[in-house]
Amino acid sequence: MRNAFASTVIAQSNTPDSFFLSGDLGFMALEGVRDAFGSRFVNVGVAEQNMIGVAAGLAREGMKVIAYSIAPFAYARPFEQIRNDICLGKLPVCIVGNGGGYAYGYMGPTHHALEDCAAMHALGLRVLVPAFDEDLAGQMVEVSAPTYLRLGYDARPKGTTAPAYAPWREVLSGKNGVLAALGPLAGVAWGALQDMPEAERPAVWAVCEFTPPPVAFLSAAQGNPLHVVEEHVAAGGLGAYLSLLLHSEGAAASTFHHRHALGYPSGTYGSQNFHRAECGLDAAGILALVKGQTA
């Protein structure tokens, strides 16, 4: 998704009033952005707190700013600066965290981003979690408020085409309830369930923003099984957000199943798929969840 992000930035954000800040990252991914932006591409070094301060200063001067780093370094290390410098001033800075969830698997918990959406949503940022490469063009068309963009890996089945971007959208039809997947896990769920008979599987919905779902989703969830999968901790994630929203709307599913990041059940580290499997968030785990089995 990094390459798709770079292409989108060059196409949509390469204007005289735009700046791109990098925390000494982007080798073999951002060279095109660097070349397109020229002096407006600034490598601030391994200094993410300062990067956010610089971004805020540029935004106060009317500039459009993208600040990019590995996800935990983009939101956790400069948390105070995001709160005080960007959010309190409601500045239109887009903070980009590459490698959401367990994406930097073998590097261990310091490089994992499991609570980023909750932390940024709590501060009032618009949280964007693209499911597919094409989503970036729809999400980045306008950044007019503090924004957090969580990049992952497009995991849709080969040969498939993603529907046009919407914060909530159905990517696989189904007649047995609904499954809401945060960002890239929509592609994993799509692949896991596509061979199940339509009458037996839930409809798979890709959720890419923490906004109220459309009426079609609420109607499909009403009185039917509802599954939520997210590569994020339970607290403050999609499951918590959706359960509160459904309660406030008076919409009740017949059953509610929530699969989320469990941290490190075995106490060991491995690839992203290793961690997903431990949490029941890989294709096999999602299929077992839907079939009512134990992953």
C-alpha cells in the first residue's frame, strides 16, 4: 500500500502549498514523492516529536502537510505534540502511520500499532484505515482537519475489483448476517469466505472510517449474526465503536462476535500472519469464526 500511497500523494498533493515530512523513512517507496516535491520534501530525521511541531507550524502558515513515519512512531512517540500542536488548533495535518497492526511482525511490540485508532480517535482526529490500494485516492482527496491515516497491505483475493470507495461498503454478498472488517482485514475475510455458499455466509463489509454505518448495514445486522474483525485492541476499536452505535440506534443483532488483537498470547514474535493466526484474524480463523468453530 506504500506505493499506492506515494502515487496518490504525487497525483493529489503536489502543489506549491504542500509539504511532505518524513521521519527518516521511505527507502524504495517515497523516492518519487521526494523528486516531485523537491524542497517541500523534508526529512526531519529520527525526531517524530519535532516532525509534528514542524507540521503544525507549516499548517499555521496555510500549508498542507503530510507527516509520515512507521505507525507507532507516528502516533505514540509524539502523542503530546499531536494533542497540543495539531488537535487543539484543529490544524489540517495528515499524520500517516505505515504498517498498522502487526505489519512489522518480527520487529516486536515496539514496532506494532495495536491501539493507534483508539488513541487518535480519542483526540478527535479523523481516522482513515484503507482496505484496498484504490481507497487512498478517495480518502486523501481533501484533508481539512486533523487526520490519521493507517496504512496496511491490500489483501483482497487475486483477480477481484474493489467497489468504489465509501467509508462503509459491502465487498462480498451474504445472506447470513454481516461481518464488519476494519481496513485490510476486509480483504482477508473476502478471500476466506468467498467459496462459502451465499446463503451460509455473512455479507462482508469493509469499514475504513469511524463514521456511522449506512442504513443497509444496520438493516442487515438487525436480528442477525454480527461479526467484527480488527487488527486492533478491543478497547476503543471498531467493535467497541459499533456496539455503542448499535445500542444507541436500537439495532440489535441476534449474536455479536468480536475478534481483535490479543497482544502476544504465546509470548513470541513472528510475521504479521503469525500474529493474526494467534488472534484468529487470519483466513482460517475468520472462516472458523463464521462457522461457529473454535479457531
